[in-house]
Amino acid sequence: MPNSVLYYMYLFSLPLIPPFVLRQTGSETNPSKFKSMLAAEFTLILFTCIGVVLLSWAWKILNWVWLKPRKLEKQLRQRGLDGNRYRFLRGDMKDSSRMRSEEREKPIPFTHDYFRRVLPFLHQLLDKYGQSLLNFQQ
């Protein structure tokens, strides 16, 4: 049964395939070459679809990780917010953890100013940029 279906596909698709292609491949008289042509076309279509899907995923990831944060940063800076620049994926986490570990090495002072010890990075940003600041802490 599958051979008869393939044979009818072969017969009905012959008028759709340009004659020069049939002559070059010798498919006018040989259905097995027609099978290989169908397989090659199917493979090409399959890999094209896979490539389109992969490219769309790559674009979405690039947009999510790089383009949207940069656009948001630009818009917020135009509105007057100042702060550190956006850094890919890690944001300000490296600086924040470094400052927190440095602050923990120091002895605890006998004052009520615990904000500097608990959140030293945010304290530094507030001192540097004021109350309206931009912080990329992820």
C-alpha cells in the first residue's frame, strides 16, 4: 500500500516539479530518485524549521538578558535616575557580596548606625547618588 501511495504522489507531483529539475535528476522515469528528492526536500524543510525555532529562542534570550535591561536603563537615566551601569547577568551582586564580606571582617561598632553594616553596598550607593538611584541587583 505505501508503494502505491508513493507512486500516486510521484505521478501527481510530476507536473508541479519544473521539467529541467526532472531531467537533471533523471526522476522522470525513476521513482526511487523521486523518493530521494522528497527525502532531501523534507530534510531541508525540517532543518529550516529547526533553525528558525532556534533563532527565535536565541533572540528572545538576547532580548531578555541584554536588550530590555539596557533599554530600561536608558529610559530611567533620561528621567533623572543615576546609578551603576547594567552588567550582564550578575548585576551588582559581586560588588555587594565583596563589600558585605569586608564589613563583616570589621568589629561591630557601638552605635545605632547598623544600616552601614547590614547593607554596605546600598549605603555606598545612597551616599554616592542620593535617594533616587538605579540599582541592578539580581
